[in-house]
Amino acid sequence: MLVRPQATKHFASRARVRGALLLCVVLLISSCSSTKFVYNRLDFFLPWYLGRYVDLDREQSRALDQELVGLLAWHREQELPTYLDLLESVEAELATPLTVETLDRLVRDFETGWYRVRDRGLEALLLLGEELSEDQLDQFVRKLKKQQNKYERKYLKRDDAEFRKDAYENLKDTLSDYLGRLDKSQRAVVQTAVSDLVRSDHYWLAERVAWIEFIENELKREPGWQERVRATVIHWEEQLEPEALAIYESNTLRVQQAAVEILNARTDKQDQRLRRELQKLKDDVIDLSAPR
């Protein structure tokens, strides 16, 4: 339901770092499974996700299904063509050495698309929020707090060595998914980048605490609550502590630099694999964009 965007995964120092890779642009609509399968089953996965936080009755489920039909139709017609343009931009950039500036531009294009989906989906969830009972709202907040406790146990108990090991494996695996096995020198680049990251677990988790407190208060549904939630979601990052923002930006830049270095040093075999994966994604987008 009204779960803060960009706070469902904690890659490296923060979920935001997920956008620091060119490969995250490639991953616009992909997943660990078939792109087309996942996309075509969004009408199943999204209600299931909401069901993790609150039990909907039959009428509420039916209303959500109707909202999702419109959301998916809009996404097919308006958003998928922009994904194809982005993928073609990525492919074109592979013809010459990449720069951090180019990568940053591609990432920003990706994030712009994400914000459009976020804002459109938020409206549907705000409508649903009007229909939830007090018991359902209490259940929702309890589950958010339970998830927060799990995150704190998972991330804060790590020492620095464990943090860097996790960050290394995540970054290496993401690159390997699209390049194949990294060679020794490429793995060394990953290791060096990870050693330069500054931990921000506590900042990210503190943000989640603040978000949960905010949403718990707003779900009392006093007049104007929807607009306050909407404004807070859209402008959340403007409220970040300067120290936290500096860490996020520094970590993002370091991962971008590593990604550029590795991609520019890719072997012919890795280049072929990357282009194959790009083509698969393009084919999926074209297929998904076809009239239904």
C-alpha cells in the first residue's frame, strides 16, 4: 500500500544506489525471471504485494483490480515506448567509451520513468486508502513496523566486513548477469569500489522510521491527508539530512565510476552477451507494446 518508494531494497549503502549502474537502465522492466512473464502478471503480483500488508475484502480487491487495469493500459501505451528508446540509447552508447556523465544521464532518464509510474500508482493507492477500515489501517502499520524490525536486525547487526562482502556480491552479481563472469581485474575494480563506500544503513533505516511515523499519523485521515501524503512522497528527498545526502551521492558516484570502468574494459565475449541481453529486452518491450 502506501509504502515509501525506493525503500524496499537496500543495495550497497541504500536502495538509491540501484540506479548507479548502467545495467539498472537495462533492467528497467526485467527481473530474475522472464520479463514478459513478470510484466504480464503485474495484475497478480501487485495485489499480492498489498496483501502482505493488509487483508482486502472482496469489494476492495475488485476496486483495486479495476485500478490496475487502467494502470497497466497506461503503462503499455505511454511508458513502454520510452523504455524502448532508453534501451536503444544504451545500445548506441556502447559504440564508444562510456563516461560517468553519460551514465548519469541514462540513470536520470530511468529515474524519471520510475517517478511517473510511482505517481500514477500512488493515486490508486490513495483511493484505496480511503476505503480501508480502522482495523485494516492498524494492521498495515503493524506490518510496516514488523518489517522495519526485520531490516534493522538484518542490516545493523553487520560489521563493516559483512557490509562490504554483501555490497561486493550484489554489485558483482548484477554485472555478471549481463556481462557473464567477471575476470580478475574486473573483480578487483568491484572490490576497490566497495572498499570506498560509506555505510549509510542507519540513515536509510532512520528515514523508514520517520516515514512510518508520518504515515501512521496521516492514516488517521484528517482532512487533507491525501495531499500531505502525495507531497511528502514526491518531495521526500528534499527533506534528507545534508550529511546523509552527501553520503548517498558519494556512494552513487563511486559505483558509477566502477561500472563505467568495467563496461569499458569488457571483453568481446562480454560485449556479445550484453548486446544479446539488450536485444532480448528490446524484443520483450516490442512484444508487450503490441495492441491487446
